[in-house]
Amino acid sequence: MQQEDLRKLVRRDLMVAGGGSVIAIWTWAIIAAAHFGWISRISTGRVAVAVGVVVGVGSLWWWASGPRALMRDRFMVLTPLFLVAGPALIGVHYLGGGFVVAILSAAIGVTAAGALGMAWSRRRATRPGS
């Protein structure tokens, strides 16, 4: 990969990670507004689940569509996925999901731990003297 292509990829990755993170934080604000009773929990649940799906699928797609050789170095693109997972699970709970929330929560937690493990192992493998 040439230097200019790599720069473009990093810029796009930063835009995806930053934009998705802002949307995820906005979703947390909507959850907080519902908690204080300012907006309906049903409406909040619908919005949180929809935003969670869009941001999650978008983050995964952007990460997977990049160069295979750099996948282990591009975990920041998955940050919005993990930030929006909480509001999405709370949204499913607001919509009446009980057991489903526990299953999804465990799946997201295991995925986050796996991603962190891959990033940590890659970092340790590239550190001089290790």
C-alpha cells in the first residue's frame, strides 16, 4: 500500500470512528433523557436499537472492507460499535426484551474482549524487545 493511500485510509478511519462515536454518545443522551422521563421509553428504545444496528453494521463493514493486512491495526473503527452497544441493549430492554438482552450483552462482551485481545497481542508482538 502506498503512502498516500494509507493516509486516505487513516483519514477515513478517523472520520468513521469519530462520527460513529459522536452518534453513540448522542444515543446515550437519548437514553438519559428517557431515564429522566423527558421522552417516551418506547420511542427511545426504537431509536436506540435502530441507531445501534446502523452504527454497528457500519463499523463492522468499514473494518472488514479495508485491507486484510491492516485489519489487526484498525480496531479504532470498531469503537463506535462498542460505544453504541450499551444504548442498543437498553433500547431492547425498553422494548420488552428480557432474555434477548442477556444473550446480546454476553455476545458483545465476548466480541469486545476478543478484539481487545487481538489488539493487545499485535501491540506486544510489534514492540521492540518483546
